[in-house]
Amino acid sequence: MGAEQSGQVRAALDGAEAEGSEGRADATQLWKLDKAREGFRWLLVASPAPHAFYDANEDYEERERAWHLEVDAGDIDERVDATLRLNAERSSLYVTFIAREVWRLSFPTEGEFRAFCAAYQRKLFENTYGVEDSRKNREAVLGADYAGRMYGEGEAEEMDWDEEEDGASVASDASLEKQRDGQRAIEKAGSPISLMKMGIGANSFYMAGPSVSVLRNMEGRVQDKAVSFSLESPSGENITPVKAILAQGEKKMNILGKERTSTVYNADIETGKVVAEWEFQKDGVDVPMKEITTEAKGAQADDRSTFLGLDTNRLCRWDLRDPHGVVQEMTKDAIVEYVGGKDYASGTGTKFTCMATSGDGSVAVGSADGKIRLYSNNLKLTRAATQLPPLGPGITELDVSCDGKWVIGTTDQFLVLLKTTSKDPKTGQMVDGFKKSIAPISARPKLLALKPEDAVLLGRKPLRHGRFTFVTESGHQERWIVASCGNYSILWNFRQAKTSKGDSTSHGGLQTITKYHLVSQAEDVVDSQFMHENYAADRLGQQSSLVVATKNKLLS
């Protein structure tokens, strides 16, 4: 199966044969990853391998600098940015990167390795932010609190990353393989699957075209109930869902449709009908929403009518009740009640893209420029307590751990793992970044990324839908992080990611976790989501059960 294939590739890469080793050991060497009939091998291309950074816009004074990495021996001439996926291995003194193919520069001394990494980070900074790499510009772009901690060589102190062990066991690789081998498929026909929503209660759901199909949650898997209903608005229009959340004890589903961005539809799951449609309005003006989410992680199981909405320059709390507290019936002029939030001026550059909530309703918001803002769980949502600096690539999706201590942000090239609490060195007290800024004392982010050779294996496709294990009970711990890429699901062990002391660094000189499991499918993965912990295959062993949606199948 796919998991076995990816394991064979990984083993081949780890033990790749090095050919042409007669090159000079005292010189920088250029290697190329080659796929031969018997597997993968590293071929020595040049030793020595002269290399340089140059500005492609040096002849144009009015243009921003555009730094490129050039290695003549491999005909390499690539812009320095996240798409290179450059990964530096300090213990081995080499960097691996993608320039149409997978290359490796191996350095003879630690000094030369460090000099290359320092130069690379300076050029990356200038290409990312459009300004020269200086202390003043770092403070302007990243903020004074982060200027000295980002885009370094990976030597800055890792503040407060270690967590006390809670006594629970770490899921083993052997048990993960057992679950892979036991995966079951649900075939479907018709429109391709577009969305999937996992339930805390008896059911989960997937959407394909203008319809919703119901799944039964069972231990370790889902089962098709052969029940579905059409998404047709009360006014007779077909609805193509782009976002959906479960609500009101998972008896209802609130849906954003592709056709009308300022309308939210309410489907009654028990009757299988869209029973109401309301307009998002503020001060009498229609308000488009591109994202909605539950008011807190696990709130879909509660009987509440409030939820959160997001647009490029707005963060809102909405209420389906009328001002007198009664859930509105469908009327021609039904309006969703605006009960809090903030409209940011279009020139402020918020560029909101996604959001997620913790168990207590704290809110994380991601932006197209890579910033992540943390808001407390009060009703107003008017000011972020902490703003984490941008790394460059836009944040496409967020998830927050149930206890609110961790945030995972998805970008096309890597996942950003953030610790939202930190110890104040003056008082010794823990500070919650959702309630008070932790910028001066926060740990640097860690990155979860594919190795360059695996990124090529997966077709250099973007990472999507980074998520934690689905946990909603206080005191319970997430065990895994999953993301999708092409026809693969990628699994990182969350405990290992938190405590790792590895010396691999990548974008911005940040510590990077490149130990993961690849699980392949026959076609592109639409989404990979964990079932709620109530339905884990082995709760005592802290195992989690994964449901993978491709266009035409569900596998669990």
C-alpha cells in the first residue's frame, strides 16, 4: 500500500549511495539526488563547487533586490525564498534544497557552513520583506521583541519549549503502522468530495457538490449510513458549500455557500433540509464572510447560537437569536445579530485568512502576510493580546490545542508550531499569550516541514489543513499533528515535536522537525482529519484515528 511505498523511499534516501566520492574532502561539494533503477543515490557533481548569491535587479536602481543562489556546476540559478525549501543540517555540515531537482551543498568546515547559512538568512530576509537586513529594519518588520530572535543561524536560546511530561505514553510507530494496514475505504460516486466535518457525537459528515452525506462514528473508523440530503436554500437555490460548522448539539449545520458570500444557511440535520437563511449585516450594510468557526473548540456539541466569522478586514461574533433572545425563524429579511468584533481599515493590511478557537474560546487569527494574532475569549474581540511576526508565507489554516497552549499554522511550505504561554523571568509566573502579550519572552516558533527530497516526491505541492488530534476535554492531550499534501497525509508526533532538540534548521534559521510518517492514497487528498478522541481506536494507548477524504473515497 502507499504507506509501504513511502517507507521504502524514505529508507532508500536515508541510505542513499554516494557515488563519485573521489572529490576533494577539503572543498565544498555539490551533490545531486538521482533516482536509479535500484533506488536513490547521491551523485557527486562537483568538488570544489563555487557558489554565490547575486542580485538579479542590480542593474535596476528603482527595483527591490532579488537575491538568487547560483551554483555553476549544477546550472543552478534560483531565487532565495521559501520555495527552495532549504534545510540545513548542522551536525552534518550540509544544506539540502530544491532547484528543479534535489541538491546538497556539503561544507568542509563548520565555519564555512555557518557563513553560508548566515548569508542565506540575510538574503532571505531581504527577498521576503523588500528591505535591507539591518537591526532597524528587523525591528520595523518583526517588532523590537523579535528582531534579535528571527532569521538567525538557529543558535538563539530556545526559551521555555520544554514541557513537563504528563505521564501518558507516546504512540508508537508500530501501532501507527497497524492502523495504516487496517484502513477501510468508503467508495462514492457523483460529485467529488469537497468538505468533511467530524462530529463529537454519533455522526460525522462529508459534502460533495450540493449535498451532505452522513457517517456513523465507530471505534477507530466511520461507516457510511447511506443517508444524505440536498443543500437547497428555502428560496430554491442550490448551495455549493465552501465552509461549514456543526452547531446546536450537532443537530444543525451552519454553511457558507459559494454563491452568496453575505449569507449563512442553517441546515437541520435531523430533517435533512436547509431550513433558514440569514444575511450578515452591520449597521444596515451587507457584510461578506469567508470563514466561520465555532465559538470554542467543542462548542458544536453545545446548545448555543453564537459563532465567529472572518473576512479580510473583519473579525466578528454573530448570534442567530433576535435581540429578544429567541432563535429566529426564517423570514424574508432575517438578519444575523452582530454582537462583537472589529472592522479594520482596509489600509491596515490585516489580510485575514483563517481562524481557530481553543477550548475556552480564545481565538487565533492568521493572515496572508504570515502574521498570527491571539485574542482573548471576551465578547469584544477588538484587540489582539499578542501578535506573532510574519515569516513571509501566508497562513492558510490554523488550529489551536484544546488547552490553548499551542497553535499550528499552515503555510504552503511548512507548518508553524507556536507556544502561546511563557514564563515571565521577573515574576516566575506563566503568561498566557491570548490574554497578555508574550512577545518579549516567547519561544521562537518551530517549523514542521518535509525534507526537500520528500517535497519533490510529493510533487512540490502545497501543504494543507494542519491539525491537532481532536480533543475537547480539559486535561486531555493532543498526540499527533496531521497535514495533507498531494495524495499524501503527513503525520508528526506532537510530543516529539515539542521536545525535539534536533539541529535541523530552515526558513528564518528556525528549528525544523523533519521526522514524520507519510501515508499515500491513490488520488489527491482533499482533507485528513482526526476522529474525536471518543472514537479513538485505543484510548488507553492514546492512539488516534484518522479519516482521509480523497475526491472519490473516504478512508479510515
